[in-house]
Amino acid sequence: MPVKRRVTIAQIAEEAGVSVPTVSKVINGRPEVAPETRQRVERLLQKHGYQRRTGQGDGPVGLLDLVFAEIESPWAMELVRGAEQAAHEAAASVVISVLHTHAGPGRDWLERIAARRTDGVIIVSSRLSVRQQGQLSARSIPFVVVDPEGEPPPGVASVGATNWHGGLAATRHLLDLGHTRIGMIGGPPDMLCSRARIDGYRAALETAGVSIDPELIRYGDFLVNSGHDHGHSLLSLETPPTAIFAGSDMQAFGVFEAARQRGLRVPEDLSVVGFDDLPLSSSAWPPLTTVRQPLEEMAALAARMVLAMGRGENTEARRVELSTDLVIRESTARPR
């Protein structure tokens, strides 16, 4: 079987109708290339699956890029801690970027890291288009997606948690206590982890023979205010829930406040379960029953994976889901 020859910069330049230095500038994130020319070269790099050759001067530089769509929640700090720990073990440092969008890294960002070089990129809770994947690959920048917002494209390595099982376990716990009217406050409906947690909630109810009431399912943004607002909305129903499963600990804290404002006690009048097991959860009052997802371990694993990919090891993209565990504390009890 003939071996497929590796495409060269010269071949890309000839097909694009530009000079070899122009192609090199695109690959290395240099700014002095016209936008139309840059796009034409990038399309060809992606089409041919170009991979930059590595040489003696292309060894590790000791930098890992950790890229967040948003960084408004304490769960981001848990991920930073895990990535930093793994980077420290490899004598590397972590550079944090916040995109303020879930659409994935833009061209400006890609050009900046290509120009300064990086040993790899960890992308948190973002979509990654085929084009963005090709742009990273063409620049020989290894990358791993943590807690992907949508279904990762084929060939993209990712690390997540067993969100469906976590949603199932949280809801079963409330069912076992005797609750049958259980509210659910998920995250954004287009986020993979949010959909999985809600699907686990639905599966637990169906298995227990409890009908699913769409009125009890709400979609938030995983932050405190959405837990507060949706908590008020659920508790103002004609037949309010006796328990609420919040899709994040931050939303659960918002539910705590909504219940307090309505004169309800947790767990005597309302049971609440969260998701994440942030450090704040054990010191809240009452201490929060929650589903632990191993955020530090997820980020540390992603960092080790991307560093290994940069060394030419572990080159097969793989999808890893770390297990979640229900942590029972004092925010849940039998219904009155």
C-alpha cells in the first residue's frame, strides 16, 4: 500500500498562489498577511492536514494555555488548580485566557499563541469547530477539550465527567427519601453536561414510575442568580416541589436564598441537591448534598494528555469520563 506523502509548505504555497514565506507567516501567527490570503492558506492547510515539522529548536517551552469561555464561577478555580498541579510536575507554567464566548478560540487568539509558542492548549466548556481544530493542528499545537459544550468533533481528545450518572444518583437519592415532586434547574439547554444531568434526572423519575412534569424543569446558566430566580419560580407554583436538584452548586446556593426569602427552611421544608462539590459546599449552611465531579483531576488529566501529545506520545485522540459520586450532607431530608 503506497505511503501518503506529507504535504510541504512549498506545495501549499504553490496551490494558494502565494510565496513560501507567506505560508510560514500564517502558520506562525504573524500579522502581516491580508485576511483573504490568510483564509485561503488556512483552508489549504486544513484540507491537506498539514502538520508543522518539528526539529531541535521546537522542544517544549514550558507553557500550557488554559482557555475558558467564562470564568465567573468558583468551579473554574478548581480546574486552574488541577492544571497548575500537573504543569508544575512537568516544570511548566499555565497561561489563563478568557474568551468571553462559548464559540471557541478566535483567529486573533490563535495567532497570538502561534507567535509566542505553547506546549499545548486545554479548552474548557467551549465549542470547537472543524475549522478551529484544523487551525490548531496545522500549527502543531496539541489540544484537549475539558467538559465540552457540545459533542466534540471526531479526532478531538476530551475529558469530562459522568454527568448522566450524577443526575441519576442525585434524583434517586431524593426519590429514596420519599420526594416525588422534584424540581430540576439545569444549565443552558445546548450544553452537553447540562443535557446529560437532566437526562439522568428524567431517567430516575421514569424508572421509579414518577411522571415527568415539564413545569418542574428549568434552564439556567449554572450561576447563583439563575438558581435564585428559578428557585423562586418553582416555589411559586400552585403545587411547588418538595425538593430541587440544581445542576450546579452555585445554583443550589441561589435556591437556598430563594427558600430563605420565602420563609422556608432547608431541609425541613425543601430538600436541595447540587452538582460539583465545590469547597464552599461543605461549609454552607446547611452543608450541601451534592454530586462530586472531580474538577481538579479532570484538568490535571487534560494537562498530562496534552503534554504527552506534544512529546509525540498518546497521539490517538480519546474521550475520557471520570466518575461522579453523590456526597450526602444535611440539605436533604424526608418530605414533611
